[in-house]
Amino acid sequence: MTKKQWAFSKNQMMTQRVEATDAAKEIIDQLREEHGELMFHQSGGCCDGSSPMCFPKGDLMINETDVYLGTIHGCEFFMSKDQFEYWKHTQLTVDITSGRGSSFSLEIPLGIRFVIKSRMYTEEEAKNLSPTRSGEQ
């Protein structure tokens, strides 16, 4: 790739809507070894339901009420449409924290849980957001 091509491709990079910390990626690798392919979902529920939950891929039925935000460490990440309306202006980062949650997420027996950290997009990032789609596609 020439310097000019690299500069063009760098300028065309899409802003990812969801990312994962290195610590979260390590846990995802551990869970993937035990459970196979994984997926994430963040609902608009209360308590731990508003935390990102990790499931074996296909164990949670995704439909038109969900929004696909992208992938983190090879795992699809979905959010309920209602929740997305509140979070659509922020980049989400999946991280971990110690302490057991009370959800069905796969990491709970490890004594940790996934959490979301967020920040507002810059104006430039907001112009280059990765596309979303309905969860049923």
C-alpha cells in the first residue's frame, strides 16, 4: 500500500460504536474456549439487565426490536432499540469489574461482570459512525 493509499484509507476509517478493553478481551477468550462462539446484548432493563450480557451465540433470540452495533473481539453486540435511543451519541467500551452480577451472563460464575463505559463522540467521529442494522437481519 502506498503512502497516499494509506492516508486515504486512514481518513475513511469508520468510528466503531462499541469496543472492548484488553481485560474484557481476555475474559471473552476464556469464555469462548468453554462455550464456543459468543454474542453480547444490552437491554434497557433495570438492575443487571442494563449491563452488557454475554451468551453463547444464538442462545438469545434477536429480532427487530434489537440494533446491531458491531463486533467486539469477534462477538456480535446488540442493544434494544429503546436503549439505543439513549446511547446512540456515545461510544461504548465493554470492560470488566469484580463482583458477581445477578444476570444470566456467562462471566458471572467467575466472580466478575461486564460493564459499559461510555463517552460522547467528537463531531468528527459522529460524521463517520459505523452503520447499525436491525437485529433480525
